[in-house]
Amino acid sequence: MNSRGRILGIMAVVCLVAASMAFGEVVCRLDVPGESVFKPKIFGDNRGHIMEATEASPCAFMYTPQATSWAYLVADFKGGELGEGDYVVVEAWLTTSRGEMASILISEKATIGDYCPTLTNRRIKLAGRQKATIVHKVKDPTAWISVGVGLDYGATNGILQVEKIRCVKATGLVEDSFEPLPANELQLPQLFLRGITESLTRLDCESFVSEGVSIKGLDSWRERLQLTLLKFEAFSALMPFRAGMYPSGGSGEIACIAPLGGRDEKLLLLRNECRREQTFTLDVRGALRSVATLRRLYNVDQAPDCPRPLGLGELVEASSESTTGFMLEFSTEGLEAGEYEGEIVLTPCDISLQERVLPCKLTVVPASLPEDMPIPVFSFEYNHSANPETMKLMLDMRINTFAVDLHRPGDFKNLHNLVKTMDSLGVRDRVKLIFVENHFLRLKHWREEDAVWLDQLVVEMERAGFKYEQWVLHIYDEVLHEQFHRAAAEIKKRYPMLMIFTDALGSDPSNASVDLMEMMRPVIDYWCPHMHTFTSLRKTFEPTMKYARTTGLPIFLYNCDSMPRAALKPARMISWYAFSEKLDGICYWSLIVSRFRFEGRMNYGLSYMIDGTMFPSRRWYQWCSGLEDYLILLQASKVNEKKARALASEVLSKYDKSDLPQVHERVRRELLDMLK
């Protein structure tokens, strides 16, 4: 760096300015707190760190973590304050790891940190502990003298301990000298230990030792600090988790339980408290490797979601002071009953950071669950089930009712595509219902062309092999009114056996009063309340639910929290409410990405489409696990119905409580124990 660059660099130092000095020989004894009063000031990029002497730490310390950081102790003296003589002599007792970057600065007429036209910069040539003596010839005996001791620009991972500084004027020529002193251990403050531990590699530590400098407690501090610098724990899959946060209640070990052919999952969180990005790999080892799937979570609208499979050996980057989430799923498909052990290993690429290991145990209960749900389960999916891969994905999570949306009169290609996919996969016997949705019948008056379309629909369903009890028509969404009644009455007049569905209950009390329900009763075959009717609006909708039960019609339950920030508990608990309330079906809006509602903003639904591939969301996986919970509850009720229903009620009583994830995990384990 040229002299002007050096001056500009020094203009951005960290200054500790002496407030009072004795006349004549001035000794700035940093090992005697109180002799000098220092006031720190920070300039430049704030990357250099400095700590003044205190009673607890009688030496001053400097630490420069990057090449662009610097730090100096600076003392200013008025003319004559150092006594008489042609030379200023600065003696400093120092310990440093970067001798080539440690320096003593002397300036006349300007304080170090301002523009210094006359500046002496002496590099200290030795590392380790030493006494450095620097001599400066004074040009103006009456001029202001400024002295600085510190680490210069370029001292990456530099450490400097200043025991004391002695400044005096002298007569006669005195040469610079550097005297090695017996080595001692640097007893750095914890604040500095933290910063050093974050940036030093093991190789750097070895170089300190070889240069005669050792840091007291660095190794033990590194081990303690790593637990906070890089946290890695397991949580309940239901644990609320937002971008940037790291919840309490994590565990250093994983215990999962599932029936034969079942599944269980955990949320894994990694918190990087380092001041720089970290790269690592995540792997499953042991007997669980073949039955475990790791998925990384990606932020969608600042919410951790969109879990995508993590490849073997795939590098994962975690930015500074961030939280990275993963889904860990165990499938017991193909396993025998018993206990299986393994471990999840997080391996940082930074060799100064240790591996993190989470021991895992999977208990496989000797009980099988039915392959299919006994009640209809579907999602508003707008014809996506016609895609064979999507249908297989839906069947895998036990969806057994498929929705077809007919947009235009006379156009039944969406129905044809759905039937073709069902037949190609050979899954007709697994399908409970076909949910037919139509919007163009939402008119003030019934028209002849509406009757023509209805006749065509009935013919198409008959050709496809569906009887009236195997499909249902949905024409109005979340409302009950005269217009809906007139259209439904016309449909029933023409085809009394055709079943009509309504999901009006639970959205707006004015749209689903008992009076309106009584009006609609002769033309409705399915009620479908929203989850609000059993959670936040239970009292509000108690009269309507009471009436719905008196009708004897099937009652479904649905939810439509489908944004990335939506809570996970409705997706998991909807099945628990269906069991507890003895309901007849479950549905969710919506399966796919769309721009419906939300004033044109993206509605992500339960899945994400990336390069033509559908990736289920966390809400999807929780819905899937909730359906398995339903089957566990059903099987447990066959063993002891009173106990199973009491356990279900215990979980639902915690719906709005923070300990829902923990209570759910415990109760689920108790239910599975009932099946052993």
C-alpha cells in the first residue's frame, strides 16, 4: 500500500484517546486500570474489534478478523507533555499472532485517524511476546504528538495483546529494537474468544502455538461455542417455524414410531450463528438409511416450505445468522415389527466445526392399517388428478375421491381424461366418489340449455360406469340462498337421485342460518362445514351444526388454509376432528397453485409445481399424516373405544395451545401402543 493509502487506512482506525497524561515521562500502563482513561471510537467498516483494559482484564486486546479490518490504540500528547528531547521513544509490551502486521505509528501535528502529513509507521518484526522500541525524530518540538499501537490493514485473523505502552522524549540517537520476551498464554476476553473461534481454522491455532503464542481456553471455548454457533436439533413436525426463527424445545435425539406400512416424520432445524456462510452435508447412517427421506425446506413468501428431496452428498449452504429447515420422514413399508437404529449426521465443510450427530430410533408397531380410508377424502384439485403421476401421489396419501371441473357446456373432456387415468392405473375399486364441480349453472333463472347440459352430464356419468350414489354435484361455493335453491330444485325435479353438495357452513353465519338450511334441506344431500365450526367459531355455528345432524345427511369437513404461512395444525387436526365428531368425509382446498382469491396474489395450495414436477407442501404432508392418524384412532377404538376417544379429545383440547405438538406426539404413541 502506498503512503497516501496507508494514511487513508489509518484515518479509519479504532481510537482509544488518553484523557490525562503526566508531565515528562508518560507511561500508559494498561495493566493498571485507572491510570489512563480511554474512550473508544469506531471508524471505517467496523470490522476491527478492540477491548480496553479493565480490572477483570488488565490488558487491552485487538482482533482483526478480515484483511480489510484494522484496530489501534491511540494516545495524543500536547507539545512538551512528553518532556524535552529531539526524539520520541515508544516502548510497547505486546503479544501478537501477526507480527508482520502489528505496527506502531507516530504522527506530528495531527491525531492518528485524521490526515497525517508526517507519519512514522514501524512494523513489528517478531511474533509472539516482545518488547518493541520505536524511535521517531521530532521535527517540531512544540507540535502535537499522536502515538498509535495496533494491527494494520491486511492482518487477517490478527490478535494483539497490549500489556503496557511507555512514551517519552529523549536526546541523542536511539535505534529501533525488538526484544523477545518469555512466552505467555493470551487470556482473551470471552467476547474475543467467540469472534476468534468463529473465524480461525485448526491450522491457524497450530500456527499460534508454533509462533510462541497460545490462547488460554481456546480449545474448550471452541467446543462450548460450537454448540451455539451451529445448533442442530429435532422438533415435532407440527412445530411452528418461520424464516429466521429458531424455536425452543428441540431435542438432540430422534424417536419415531409407526405401524407396519406407516410413516412418521420430524422437523430438523440448523441454526448458523457464525458471521459467515457455512456449507455442509446431511446424511442418514445405520439401519434407517434405506427407509429415511430427507427433504430441504425452501422459503416461499418468507415461509419455510416446498420440501424437496436432498441428494446423497448434496452440499447445503446456510447463510450467516440463518435457520435452515429439513423434513425427515421414515417409511416402514417392507419393515418387520421391531426397533431400528441409526443417526442423522451433519458434516460442516469448515474443518474447524465439528460434526453434529442426532441418534435415531424407529419403533415399528406390529399392527397394520387399512390401505384406504373408510370415508371419502378429496381436494379441490381442478382436474389435476387426470395426470397419472398426480393421481398416484394422491392415492399414496389415501385420497380416494377425485374432483373434475367442467368449465363449458358440452365439454366433457376433463371427465374423460379422469376416467382414462383411473382405468389405466386400475384404481376404480379404490375410488369412493367423483366430485363434479360446475360454475355456469350459477344463474338467476333455470334455462333450457342448462337442462340439456344436465342430461348430457347424466349420460356421460352412466357411460363412465358411475351410479348416482358414486358421484356428487357442486354448483355453488360457500353460500345458501334462493338462487342456489332454485337451481338445485330444478336439478332434483329432473333427476331426484342426483346428489348435491354444499360447503356453506362455517364461512359466513349469514350464509348458513338454520332458516336457510331448512329451505335447502329438500334439495341438498351433503353438508360440508368449515373447520371453524369446531374451532374458533364453534359457539357461533352450534345451532347450524345441531340442525345438520338432525337431517341425517352425510357431513363432510373441509379447510382452506393453503398459503405458505398458514399454520400446520389444521392440516393435521382435520382428521382428528372428523374422527372425534364422527363425520363422513374430509376435503381440502386446494391441491394446486392458482390465483383464486387473495386479490390476484398467488395461492399456493397444497403443492408447488417446479419444472413440471409437483412437490407437496408441508401442509400436504401433515394432511397425509393426519389421515394415517385417523386410521390409528379407528383401529385403537376397536380395542378400547372409550380410551381412544378420550385421547382424541385430549389432543383437540390443545388445538389453540402452544404444547399441541408435544401432546399430539405423546398421544399418538399411546394409541400405537394400544395396537401392539
